Amino acid sequence: MPTESGSSWKLPRIPIPLVVLVALVVLGIVLRHTVFAPDPIEVHVEPVARGLVESTVTNSKAGTVEARRRSRIASEIGGRVIEIAHREGAQVVAGEALIKLSRVAHAAQLELAVHGVAVAAAGFEDACLRRDRARRELSRTERLAANNVASEDRLDELQFQSASAGVECEGARAELARARAQQLAAEAELGKTVIAAPFSGIIAEVNVELGEWVTPSPPLLTSPPVIDLIDPTSIFVSAPMDEVDSGAIREGLPVKLTVDSRPGETFRGRVTRVAPYVLDEEAQNRTLEIEVAIDDPGIAASLLPGTSADAEVILEALDHVLRVPASALLQNQSVLILEDGELVERAIEIGLRNWQFAEIRAGLVEGEQVVVSLDKLEITAGAKAISRADGEGGDS
């Protein structure tokens, strides 16, 4: 208590342990935000920029490079191979001989048919001469009978002979026609000893060797082809699309193609056919087959039929629009942006999108840095962060 003589008032004494405790707490807070503060998370960012965005659908299973004109040629007759005119990889033109079979037996059959035609022609001529003579004889007798010089029996006999000669002449005519048909058949069989190219193309495979015997296919069965011929100008891609996309795909739409045998390359094409039905061979994976023509004939000719291919059909495209990589989207509703060293979540409105880019209709402006690496749990809104390029610079 102060005295009337003016003694001063004294502050209460603070215990030293309490002072020490407060100092330690303050020191801990300072150290936590300075020395022991966690390093900023390194994130990969890309600026919001303008560019092309496409709405696309892709095949649900691997597509295939195919040839519209591909002929697996088998022999129509049995015979021994005496010549192989071209081997694998050779380019041939339509009608060019590819394989030749022994023609001895078929040539003999043709010679028999030719002689048969000559015999039939002679028989036809003889029968017709007899018919003409019988008609003349009948005509003379009819004149005599009119003057009561010839008997009725004689006239009746000549009428029968004339009619019979006429029938024999027609029979001989038919026999000549049959002989000529046999000759044509023999010529056709002889022609089958040469297996020719039905169209211009490249020989993909030869399945016979000199001296081997080839046979035609038995009924209802298919024998192995002698020659596999491919027209390189008829290459296209057949791709199975998911049935849910059947209403969006139509002929004429542009397509981006990738082929396993040409990694890193993308080719342009166009839908030329959409199947009028959905394949339901697998109940859980129903597909719609489409055919895609490749724009560049040179590229098409260089692709091997049977190669796996993927088709990305472009349903709609917008150019020079704000876009971000699809990998930056958070449940298609927001993105993380790097702002003053901190990650901030920003709500957005997206338009067209595919697996690569998404159109930004609202929520971002050009140049803002969006995070495209969302592969770590600590990359969340509010976290301190630094762009990967800046982090690399700091390490150096």
C-alpha cells in the first residue's frame, strides 16, 4: 500500500519459470516458421494458354490395318508347279503370270477337243447335205405325184426320209455345238495352269515351291492359298468403337491414327464407313466397327496389313480457345493454381475436352499457372509450393 508521503506503486513480480516458458513458446513458433519450416512442394505448372481443343472418342479395343483388296489366291485345278514367276515383295500388274502349272495333260485334252470339233463339223455338214438331197428328191416326187406319175407309197417314203434327214441335221448341229463347248472348256482348263494376278499389287506370300503338287479346294472347304496378293493403294484401318459412341460417329469425320509399328507418329484420316449394326459377340464389350481411310496414300502404302492401330475420331474442334492440360483437372470442377508461392483452388467451367486438353469457359485467365502434377497427397489447396523449374534453379 502506498503511504501518504508519496511512495510509488510496484508491479507484481512474474515468476521466472513462466517467463522462460513463454520465451520457449515464442522461440518454437519462430523456429517453426523459419529454420524448421517445411520446404515448399515442387509442382509442375503450365500457363493457361490459347490453342486447339477437340472432343474425341477412341476405339475400345485395338484396331487393325487392313487391305480392301487382298486376294489369297488358290489353284482352281490340280497340277505340278513348273514355274514361280515372282517372289515375296515383288510388284505385279493385273493379268501378270504368278505361278505356272504343268500343262501337258490339259494341252492334250484341248487337242482332243479340237479334233472333236472337226469331226462334229464334218458330221454336221454330211447330215445337212443328206437333208438337202432328201428335200430335193421329195420335191421332184411331189411334182410327179401331182401328174399321177408317182405312187402314194413312194411319196410317203420320201417325206419320211426328208423329215428324218432334217432331224439328223439338227442333231449333228447340236453335236457340233457340244464339241465346241468342250473345246472352250478344255481351253479354260488349260488357262488355269497359269495363275495370274487379279489386280496390280505386291506379293505378300508364296506358299509353294517348284515341283510341288497343288490341288483345288474340295467342296465347302478352303485350301491354303498359293499366293497372297495385296493392293497397297487400298489400305485402311478398321477400328472397334464403344457402342455408346454409335450415335456420335458418322462418315466424313476426321480421325487421328496411331500405328504400333510407327511409334511417336500420328496420321490423319477420315471415317469412310460406319457399320449399320453393333457387334454383340461379347455381352460386356459391344462394339461398332468403323473404317478409316488414310489421307496420305504414301503413308497408307507403307503400312503392313495386320498391324495394330488406334483411331481417335474428332467429333468437334475449337481453335484459339483458353485451355489447360486435362491432367490439371480436379474432378472436372476446379484446378490448383500457383499464386505467390501458395496453391489456391479455383473453380472453373469447362467446355470441350479430350484426354489431352480441356477448354476453359470461365474461372481462369490467360497466363495463370495451373498445377498439372497431382500425383502427391500433399499437393492440396493452401500448401506452400514452388514450380519445378524454380526448385531446380534453387538447388543449383
